[in-house]
Amino acid sequence: MEKLLHYVWKHRLLPSKVFSTTDGRPVRVLDPGRHNVNQGPDFLDARIELDGIVWAGNIEIHTFSGDWYAHKHHLDPVYNTTILHVVECANKDIYTENSTQVPQVVLSVPLDVQNGYAELLATTDYPRCHKFLPNIPSIKVHAWFDALLAERLELRSQKILSMLRDNCGDWEKTTFVVLARNFGFGLNGDAFEMWAKNIPLSAAAKHRDNLFQIESMFLGMAGLIEKVGDEQLCHRLQTEYKFLQNKFNLSSPPMLLSMWQYLRTRPQNFPHVRIRQLARLFSEGKCGVRALLEYDTINEIELLFIDMGISKGSCRLIIINTIVTLLFAYGIYHSNHEYRLRAINFLEQLPSENNRILRQWQECGLRVGSAFDSQALLQLKKEYCEPTKCLECRFGFEYLSNRMKNDEC
């Protein structure tokens, strides 16, 4: 119920424009404030008119007045700036740490909002709001898509920037690890990332002009030389790898074969095949950050990876999960809007992925025309639908607010 109280207050789904405090003074909400997701009062910088006087400060919301004391707010000076306590049930007076009494109002969640939220949570269909989706104006759908995509790119970029800090600002190492992880295509992503972090790129760069030596180092560090198949080739690769081990004092042991997933994996996705493709990219100097960021069109990037023996479908996944995210993160790091804009343009040029999740959204009447749309919907499912954050979703807001409008009619 407290979540619903937050929701009703935030979106001003109030049963009346003027309230009365528990001691009879009239209250009018001028600005509900900013929802605070960190420690402290629930809403910051709110403005209310209390008994004819305008107050600015913070709002705290609880189901019961006694929760104020249960949560120790009366001992925390951070809550001294609270100008109003919003509750469903007022069962006692409350005071701040400096002994100031906080005015309280009782707010009831409209029954149609309660019922609508209960329906969303109770349905086993996906998406939960599927019956209402066709009624949402397209301009609101696309505005939500814009926000979801920005949120997704921001979250992914922060992961890259965190990895960059771990690599002491080395963009080449960070780019190689991100690219390698996405060459694992989900199933082998963790193994590829672990492998890439152990590759001594500075040592490998000294043999960049010799593809065979790069392959032997990459496969040897992965523990996958024996998977190449040809006995004579395996012997040559193993011999070359031992030479490079001694030369560069490679103390990191090769990964265990059991770390790599081959079961239910197509031959073109076998780890040793992907590693040889990465070796070629590295040997030709095409997997560094500068090389990957210099491309202006999707066709240029597709040709690069297709020439390496990568299918067009896999190529597009690499662009979405690697190139686009790197561009956006690089743009954030250097405060360069051009890189971020190019990342978004790439997504608009690419067709949507084709998977079960996106087909479900399409069946609900949503148009999924490009990777821009599909990435937004994947973010929606992961961050809002799966954790049932319907109250934070704009589709959920449209659904609940529409129920209130119909009820008023």
C-alpha cells in the first residue's frame, strides 16, 4: 500500500484538490516534489499551501503514522525539513529530531487504482498490460521508447566506464574485453571476458604482423588448441604457444576446457572459431577503439565482420552490443555528443532483432521497426516487467490513470 501511496502522490492522482490535516487545517499541493530514490525523505523540494501559507521542503510517506518512529526518523536530523507527513492511517502525532511537530494528512488510494494495480500483478500473461497497449497514443509510446533506450545505453555505458577504471584508463584493453565478451554471444560471454582479461595485449602487439603467432597465443591462453582439429596444425600451434610463453613469461595458466560451452552450440559459434576470428581482427589492427569508432556507416562495419567469416545476423548483434555501446560510452567519457548521436543513429538503421520477447510485444500491437525499438523494449522487460515495476512504467501509468478517468466519467 505504501508503494501505491507514493504513486498517487507522485502523479497527483488525488481524490480532491484540497485536503485537511489531521488537526483541521486546509492543505493544497502546489508541487509534489522530486521522488528521492536515495536515503532521506521520499519527496524533495515540494511546495504546499498550508492554512494559507506556502511551505517549501520535503514530504515523507508511510502507511501508518507510527512508521515514522519505527524507521527512527525522529532521531535523524535529515528529516527536520519535512513539511508534511502523508499516511493512509494517522494513529499518532509525530515529531522531528528538533522536537517540531509535523503536520499530517490522510490520503486514501483510489479504489480503481488499487484494483487496477492488483489486476496487473495477478495476470500471468505477458506483457501484463497487453489489453491496454493498443489504446496508448503512438506519441506516448515513442516518448517512452526514447527514455528506455537512453536508460539502457546509460547503464551499459557505466559498466564499460567501470571496466575502463579497472584497466587504468586503457581504452584498447577495455574495447578488446567488451568485444571478446560479445563474441561469446551470451552462452560463452563470461568465459570470453575472463579469457580476454588475461591476454597480454602489449606482448601480442609485438607479433601483430604474424597471424599464426597471434592465433597460437590466443588459443593457447584459452586452452583450446586441441579443438582446432587438424593434428599437425595443433602441434604447430602448441609449439608456437610454448615459445611465446617462455618469451613473455606468461604465468597465467590457460583456461580449462570445461569453462567453454560447446553443447547446443552451432559450429560457427564454437569458441575456438570465434577466437581465431578475434585473432585476425587483432592482427589486422581492426579491434582497437580507434579502429571501431572511425566507421560512419553500418555497411562499413558489416563488411568488416562479414569478411572475417561472421554471419550478417551475428554481425548485427555485435554492432548493437559492442559498437553502439562503446560509441555511447566513449561519448560520455569525452563529453562528445557526436559519438552518442552516432550510436543512436546506428540503432535506427539496424533492423529489429527477432526473438520471442519482441514477437510478444508485436502481438500486442506495438510496432518494432528497428533496433532502436527492440532495445527499448528489452530494457522495458528487464528493468520494469520482470521486477513488476508497473508503478514506475509509463504504460502502467497510462493504464491506471485511464481507469481513474473512466471511473470519473
